Amino acid sequence: MTTVAAVTAPPVYRLGRHPGPESELTMTARCMNGGCPWESEPTPRPGTGAVGCESHTAATGHTTFGVRLEYIALVTTEAAGEEGSG
């Protein structure tokens, strides 16, 4: 007699950079030192945003920032290996 157990496979999620303009990345930062009002301009280049934080630190001595990276997620429900079939 053979025993058969049900197998449940969790979904696989893949994160990949989409080449289209709708997949833009935006970085913003704000100073977390007391009531400092400094905020960076939104930028699609995280390196540029980091330079803004460094400049603010050099000018003020403030060293703590809240940083946000925001991007557009393009989500499909296609199973692995079935890309482009829907």
C-alpha cells in the first residue's frame, strides 16, 4: 500500500526591473533631527539623494534621515514559464 500526501507549493514572486517608463524609481529624504524642516527634492537617482543628505550633514551636523524609495510595481499572475501567454 502506497501513501500519497498532498503537496502545497507556495507561489514564487520575482522582482525584476521593467524597462518601461512606468517603472520609475523615486527617492526622497527628510532630516529627522528635532524640528529641522529639510527635505530633499524627489529624484530618480538614489545616489543624488544621498549626496543631498551628505551636504545637509556637512552644513548642519544633522546625521539622521528618513529615506523613502518608491517605485511602480508591475504585477502579473502568470505562472513561472508562462510569461507572455496571457
